[in-house]
Amino acid sequence: MEKAKVRLLGLSLAHRKGRNTAWMVECALKAAEKFGRKVSDVAHVETEFIDLAQKKVEMCWECPDYPCRPRLGEGGYLSHDFGCPITEDYLAIKVMPRVAEADGFIFGCPVYNGTCTSQFMIVMERLRAGIWKGYFTNKPAGAVCTATMNLAGQESLLQQMNNVIRFLEMIPVAAGLGAVSIAGLPYGPLAGEDDGKTIGVKNDKYGQWQAVCVGRRVAEMAVMIGLAKQQLGQRYTEEFARYYAPPHGDDSWAWFNLDSEDEEYLMNLTPATFRG
Ligand SMILES: Cc1cc2nc3c(=O)[nH]c(=O)nc-3n(C[C@H](O)[C@H](O)[C@H](O)COP(=O)(O)O)c2cc1C
């Protein structure tokens, strides 16, 4: 059997470079690599980490006419790769090509005001352009987060991150909702005593354990999907419906229609004629 090549991309969407969120993402990626070594006879798992802290990323302005969207019957997709007309910023140059090639993702974000950072939303809104190409479809993704305090918005942040993951057609995977961690007391400094270097989550063993679960689950799923895609070959790209990037060419969303006998069956159903 040919080995599946699986590339996992970790993105840290905190505003501070190389701190608690970044560490949680790296922890998940290291767990993914460990799993990769276990299945190295069937898959080659590699990971990449990008810290988006302090990177200037332009917002999505929902351009008139959606240039990122394929034009059905009008020549299809934009020629440039990701489809987003903003092509000059860090996201477009450094991140989008890596996203397009990735087979699975770890997203890290700290809790800001009980929710995600502006960077998380800006990046995710811009990345949405790739949905029309199927760059997210059927790719597993896990969420890891951190906050200064306990019970300080981590769980609702993970729900929100998982919503975004779903809306981009990725497959959310984790043990539970994802990984929760605490950067402040008892593991790290009080908010007002931060020395700018300490990574409190290193001492949060539950946080670490959850990040390991997330990384491992993403890797497991990516390997399974990679092997399945390999087995399916062309059939995957030709037959498997990707809602935003339909497989049947530019001119047809016909997969959306049911077969006529099934359509007829459904239309003729009455309370007395259901199967069950
Ligand atoms: C604007 C802002 C809002 C924040 N909101 C919260 C919050 O709601 N709950 C919390 O526990 N920590 C909050 N924090 C603290 C961050 O979650 C914390 O510093 C975290 O460690 C940042 O991630 P990093 O260490 O990767 O930079 C906030 C920080 C900032 C700057």
C-alpha cells in the first residue's frame, strides 16, 4: 500500500507571539507527530506551525459580486489560487498556500472578552474564500484555547471555534470540545505580574492532556481520510459532494437534486405511509 502523505497545520491566533496559545498548538502538533510515528508504515505525517501574532491581516470586506466564488457557467474560478482578491498581505502570501495544502488543522485562540480574538475572526473570514475550492472540506480540525482564569470563557470560545470549523466544512474533532487551559494562577502569573515570558500552561497538566487528545484525534482522522482518498482516487474528486465546491464542474449543481423516484416517494408520503 502506498503511504498517505498527511500535512497538519497549526495556527496560533493569539496577539502575543510564542506564549500560552502558541504552546498549546505546538503541544497538539507534537501529539500528532507522535501518532504519525506509530503509523509510519502506512502514513507520513508532518506538521507545520504558524504564529499569526502581530501579523497584519486585512479584513474580508465581502467584495461586491464575491470574486472568490466560482461563476457557474462563466468560466469557473478565478485563476489565482485561493480566490481572495487581497493577495498582498501575510495571510495571502504565507498562510493561504499552506492552508490549501494541509490535510488537517489545529486552531489555537485565547479567550478575549469571553470570546475569540479579532485575529481569529479576521483570519477565518478571509480564509472562507478557500471554501469554494474545497480547501477545508472534509479536513479534520481541532480547537485549543487558553485564558488567564479558570471558567473564564474557554468553553464558550471552543463552541464558537467549532462553529467556525463546521461552517467552513471541516470536521471538528477533539476529546470533548477541544483543549481548555489556564495561563494564570495557579499555573502562571497573576495578570498584573506577567513578565512577558512565562508560559503558565506548561504547568496545566489537564490542558496539556486535552491538547494531546486534540492533536492525536486530528492526526488519526487525517490519516484515515488520507488513506480513504488514496483508495478512492479520482472517484473522490468526481463523485463526493462538496457542498461549496461541487465535483461536477462549473455548470452543474445537479447533485443537489434527488433521483426522480425518490423525489416521487417523498412527495407521496403521508402519515400512514412512512417506513418505520
Ligand atoms: C482584550 C483582552 C481580553 C481578555 N479577556 C479575557 C477573558 O475574558 N477571560 C480571561 O480569563 N482572560 C482574558 N484575557 C487574557 C488572555 O486570555 C490571556 O492573557 C491569554 O494568556 C492570552 O494568550 P497568550 O498567552 O497566548 O498570549 C484577555 C486579554 C485581553 C488583552
